[in-house]
Amino acid sequence: MSGGGSSLPPQDSSLHGKQVLTCLEEWMAQQKYQSIDEFKGRLSFSKAPNASMYERTQFMKYFGPV
């Protein structure tokens, strides 16, 4: 995370990165995923059974009170 405008000192951002990784690993174990490839893209717009829900949410995000 160098040069990206991060407000955390290097040691803090490293700790934060480790915490994020730990949480991700715990979540993956709970969901019984062995790798990121198994769930990557699961929330993809192109795979949505009802893509219009995404469109409506995005519309409301910018033009309505969501």
C-alpha cells in the first residue's frame, strides 16, 4: 500500500492487511471454500438471476434515498 494516499503508517497497514486476511480465511472456512477462485465472480452482474435488481439498486443509490 505504498503511495496510495493511505493514512495508516506502514506497520499499521501491515497489521490491518493481516486482519483482513484472517477474516477472509475464517469466512472462507465457514463457507467451505478452499480458494478465492471458488467464489470469485459469484456476485457478478452477468450471473445474477434477476439483473434488474442490481440496476434498480444502482439507480436508487444515485437518484433516490437508499
